[in-house]
Amino acid sequence: MPRFYQSVTTDIVIFTIEESILKVLLIKRAKEPFKDQWALPGGFLTENEEPEKAAIRILKDKAGVSNIYMEQLYTFPGSGRDPRGNVITIAYFALVPRSRIEIQETAKAQTPIFRSVKKLPDIAFDHNRIITYALKRLQSKLEYTNAVYSLLPKYFTFNQLQNAYEIILSRKLDKRNFRKKFFQLGLIKLTKKIHRGERQRPAKLYQFKLHRPAELKKFF
Amino acid sequence: MPRFYQSVTTDIVIFTIEESILKVLLIKRAKEPFKDQWALPGGFLTENEEPEKAAIRILKDKAGVSNIYMEQLYTFPGSGRDPRGNVITIAYFALVPRSRIEIQETAKAQTPIFRSVKKLPDIAFDHNRIITYALKRLQSKLEYTNAVYSLLPKYFTFNQLQNAYEIILSRKLDKRNFRKKFFQLGLIKLTKKIHRGERQRPAKLYQFKLHRPAELKKFF
DNA sequence: CCAAAAGTGTTGACTGTACACCCATGT
DNA sequence: ACATGGGTGTACAGTCAACACTTTTGG
């Protein structure tokens, strides 16, 4: 059987919540094709590099974060991606609390920004399709995993938690039912800390028991 | 950024039900590495071939089927797959009713056989891992899609349907509850055909309304 | 008439959903 | 004192799970 070689890239959909909006990290492409257009951070696999390693490397290089929720999304065919021939891309998605992101100096030339997933600019390649796919996956992951832990700071209020769900699912949830259900899941625990300083009743702060992916039985 | 090239393969986990056992198609490797060991059908992408096209091609070449339920499973890294260097593999899984499979002449040298997923022989590469992953995916797909349609013949009895679920999920289901729930889903319709010839009460035959993938709200 | 699988409803437990008011603070 | 988000319980509806007997055929 003949052996062929392909170009393989990874692209990462990095989600965060900022100002109550779900946003995705985009960078401006420095090179052709699609020079100066917005695109997902990504790049070619280096020689013998494992795809997941490449995704972790890119996450570190562009957003300065590591050790966050990340999973493989799908491998997209290259149709039309690149004039020079087919390129397949292994897409990942990652969740980061806004506070942990430090845009790296090396990446600043590419003017990385977070854009609302609801108001995306024109985007290079088929990255729009990838983002749509990632959003669907994220929504369904909320329903049967503890993935949110990776969008929230270490200590958070129940309302922050609920807001994350509402923002991602784009719908209101009942406060009492949400608290009841989520607390029964046993994923989080009450801490002794209290969030003060706003001009209203202080809020109790919670934290996740686990800071790594876990599956649940059921959910929302 | 430098551009590297990778070898990319596809492997397909082809499931079928035969004699009330869930089985996977394996072939004997004709070449090194892992010559004469059992492996999933698969192969290198040809030049500029889209991964899904390659999977369809292999399905046709080895098992003689087309137009069945198939979806991308995951892209596995090549660690240790091939002594000559890293190879990544894009894995797919497919569901075929046993009756539709015609092992192709061209493939017979590789002595393809269906083996029970519960009693697999020694398998080349990391294909065991891929099969395990595929099985998990299949089980969860049963719960929120109509995927079974692709394991059953055109006309089938309610018991065949239930057996398919029981075999894949490895647990007994309550007959009355299963019928009630499944019928409410509205995926199948009663036909006027009747299955006779066994020495017991004849069974009504049903068929799926759709013979393509569909998502449901909920399930089992 | 016997063996074997086909077919059919009801009940109690549980889960999900809808809904409104008081509380603690900062200004 | 008041505005703001924090925090709490109950009742009804819908869904899930357990369970046993009659029917229809072929041999």
C-alpha cells in the first residue's frame, strides 16, 4: 500500500466568559493564506508531535495558560482550507477563566482578542464551522460533566455558577431549582470565605471538589 | 512557521450483531508492522483524500457495504503505532446489519472475520483501545440517537430491536417499558408484514421511518 | 394440547418544574 | 431607609420502574 503524507494542523477554540458574554479567542493571521483575517489560534504539528501536545503548546504560547479543561473536538477535512493542497485540522476546545489568561508577548503581534461567539467577525478557513461545532459540544458537556469548573475562578458564588450555565445555554434557569439540583450533585463544597464589598448581601463562596474532568449520571 | 508532514491513517470499527453477539470486523495484516496479527480494517489516506472519504472507501473495499451509519470517533496519536515514526489515525465507527455484509474478493486474502467484542484476540497497534472507545460511544449513542436503525434489517420485530439494545448495553430491559418508550419516540412504524414460520405466535414487523442519523431529546 | 415467544396496563416512587417572599449588606 | 442581589420550601405534574398474565402459533 502506498504511503502518503499530509499536512496536519491543530486549531483550538478557547472559550471564556467575560462581562457575562461567552467569548472565543481569535488572532489575526500574520501570513497567507487569509493574511490579516481573524482565525482560531492553531498551527502545524511539528515533526512527530502528538496532536494533543501541539494543542497544549499553542494554548501556552498564545494564552499563557496550562492545566485547564481541554478536549478533542473533531478532525475536519481540509477542503478549501489551503490553496496549496489539503490540510486536515484536529480541533480542540478549551475552557479558561478570564482571570487566568495572560496574553503572551510573543503572541501580541497577532493582536489576540476575545470575541463574543454571537457576534463573530469574518473568519478565515472554515473556522466558523469549528466554532459552531465547539459551542454545541460545550453546551452538551455542561449537561453531563463538571466542565464548568474550568470557566470559574477557584472560589465562586452560586450565582456566578448559574450565570455561566445561563450564558452558555442561552436561557434562564430557575434559581431555586438550580441550587437544589447542582448542590445534590456533590461536585462543589461550601467554603468559609465570603464575597463582600458589593452593596448588597454578601455571598457565600464555593469551590469545586475536583479540578479535573468527571462524568455524571444526569443533569439538566 | 515550518511545515511538517505526517502520515495519516484511518481505522474503522465496524460493528454488527450476529448470533446475538456484538461483533467487530478484524482482518489479518498482510504486512509489517504487526504482520499476521489481527487489526481493524484501515489504511493510509491517499493524496489529498478526505478522511471520511477514505473511511467510506475502506468500508466498501473490505465489507462491501455503503450507505450505513458511520461517524468519526476520535483521532488517536501514533505513539508506538509504527516503528518508522509517528502516525496518527482518524478512527471511525460504523454499524451494519449482518445480512448486508459481503466480504469482498479483494479482501479475502486478509481473512476478515467478525469477532465478539467480549473475546478479542491479540490485536495490532493500539486497536484495542480504539475498540473500547468505540463501544462506549456506541452505547451512549443508543441513548439519544436512532443509530440502531443501521444494525437491523429493513423489517424487524420489536424483540429484535430490544435484543439489539440489550446486547449492546449488556443488560436486560423490561419488555413492556421498552415497547412503550420506544414506540412513543415515533421513530418506527408498524408495517402490514408479519414474521411467521417459527413455532410460536407470529410477530409484527416494524420499520424505521428514517434511515439516516437523527437526534432525540431523551431516551434510556 | 403443549411449548415458546408475542403482546398488553396499572401502581407507587421519584424527579422536574413552577412559583414568591424575606435577608443582609452598602450607600 | 432603600435598593440590590442573596438565599430559601412546597405542591403539582410528568416520568420511570416494577411487575404477571393472556394470546397465537407450530409441532
